[in-house]
Amino acid sequence: MTPLVNPAAEPVVLAFPFRGACRVQNSPANRVPSHGTDALGSSYAIDLVPVDERGRSAPRTWRGLLSHQPPEVFIGFGRPILAPVSGRVEAVHDAEPDHEGRRSQLALVPYMLGQARRARRGPVELAGSHVVIAHGAAGPFPLLAHRQRGSVQRQPGEWVSDTGSALPARGRGIGVVEGTVSEVLINDDQLTGVQMDDGHVIPRDALFVPPRFVPNNDLLVGLGCDLDEPGWVVTGANGATSVAGVWVAGNLANPRAQVITAAGEGSAAAIAINADLVDEDVSHAVRDYNRHGILP
Ligand SMILES: Cc1cc2nc3c(=O)[nH]c(=O)nc-3n(C[C@H](O)[C@H](O)[C@H](O)COP(=O)(O)OP(=O)(O)OC[C@H]3O[C@@H](n4cnc5c(N)ncnc54)[C@H](O)[C@@H]3O)c2cc1C
């Protein structure tokens, strides 16, 4: 079977789905298909095993060497699992029992003998409790398998944010929905929500739109003043631009300026302009004196 991979698709960078150290096993970095089969979308599956600072997934015991162990002894059991990508929760299955851990080769034998039977029963039997996230309307659809029973806190249709980009907001208890708003929904002159471009509706009764600052600097551009990448005039000391004799102050070059800052910058620029004019007067006077012996 050929894996369903679109070679033209943009690569998706996944965040780690939990905090703390882990051991990576059966990774597509080593081989594809990573688990020896392309069946059930598992060509690029990765096994992440949470470990302690000594690299152990659970304390070493005689039982662990000879038999299976209850899931509670593993340090990863109960650890919160986070979304590795932003997207909409597509499917949730949260009812499979937490199975015994099998670190012992002896315990693995009956498990492996039962693998074909589980595969015949389908994805749920193999993936256990799981969550599928739609990263875009047409995928990709990463699946988080072998979740702890009853641990899933999201429902299908809800949005999740990846751990990287949303971390500062998450840390302050703020949920983040990534995507593009296509429409503001208003019913009877009241805001009811926003509609995302994939059709998903987020109910809301208040909406704030951050301002986007645009410099009104055609005059300075026409004079040839250097701009930075976003388009703001580059200034040196006291508001001097790259064009001799041209200074700026306030919001024209500094979007963060408030009244007091803008006025302060204006004052500093005015002093610099005055000094520049005096310098110019002096150099003219020196020039005239040298040429004609004229004193002011
Ligand atoms: C909604 C809002 C709330 C704010 N609240 C506060 C606050 O509470 N406290 C605070 O300190 N600051 C506040 N600010 C910021 C403050 O208004 C600015 O920092 C300050 O006005 C900047 O002064 P400025 O002289 O640089 O620019 P501006 O005050 O914008 O002055 C520029 C002037 O140049 C004129 N102009 C533009 N182009 C041309 C042209 N081509 N030819 C001739 N004239 C032109 C404009 O009409 C304008 O009069 C607020 C700003 C906004 C937008």
C-alpha cells in the first residue's frame, strides 16, 4: 500500500504534545513506515515515551522484568497531553480502558500474538482512546493515540491551539483560536459571534479589533528618507532622518509614541534643528570671513 502523502504540501511543524523529557521510538526519522506498515495511516506514527531524568519510563522492579505492570507506575500516566498543532477537534474517543504496561519481553509475546486480531477490529482497537485534530479543512489530521481514559477535555468542533504559539496566552488562562475571520455575525443589531473562513462559528457577545498603524509618510518617502522593513522612517539621534536637514518626531516615525513622548521627541528635534542652523550660520560666517574678511 502506498502512503497517502502529498509531496507538494507544506511541511507542518508539530509542537511536543507534553512537557518534560521523553524517549522517541519507532520514528519516521529512522524509517518509513515507522511501525512496519502503512495501514491505518500509521506510516509516519511516532511513539513518545515520557521518561524521568534517568531515562526510565517507570521504576525498575522484578515485576517489570517478568510481567505486565499497572499503568499508574509509568511516569507519563496522567501527564497532560497538549495539542501539537492548532486546529479543530475532528474526533474524540475517550472510553477505551487503560491497558497494562508491557516492558517485559515475556509480557509482550501474548500482546503481539493478539495484534492481528486487534487490527481486524479497526483503528479504535489499535489507537485506544484518541483525539484527531484537523489542522486545516483538508488536513493534515494528526491523531493522538493511547490517551488515558476519560482525560480528553475537548469535544469535536472545538478549537485547540498548539503549545508553542499559544503558550503566553495559555499561561494567563486565555484560549487562542488561530485562523481567519471571514464574517462578523450580527443578529437584531447584536453581535452573536464570528465565523471563521472554514465555516466554524465562535459565539461571542463582544469583539475588540487591534489597530494597525500605518505611517502617513508620503512626503518623507518623496524626499528620499530611508525606511525600515514595515515602512517607518529610520531616525538617528534626536529624530534626524537619512536626508540632511529633515527631522521627524512623534507618531510619524514612532508608532508607540504617546502625547508626552511625541512632544518630547519634538522638543529634542527642535533643539537639534536649532543647533544645526547655528552650525550652518557659523560655517557660512567662517567661509565669508576667509573669502572677503567680512566680520558679522
Ligand atoms: C484613539 C487614540 C487614543 C489615544 N490616547 C492617548 C492617551 O490617552 N494618552 C496619550 O498620551 N496619547 C494617546 N494617544 C496617542 C496620541 O494621540 C499620539 O501619541 C499623539 O497625538 C502623537 O502626536 P503627533 O504630533 O506625533 O501626531 P498627530 O497628533 O497625529 O499629529 C499629526 C498632524 O499632522 C497632520 N498631517 C498629517 N499628514 C499631513 C500632511 N501631509 N500635511 C499636513 N499635515 C498633515 C495631521 O492631520 C495631524 O494633525 C492616542 C491615540 C489614539 C489614536
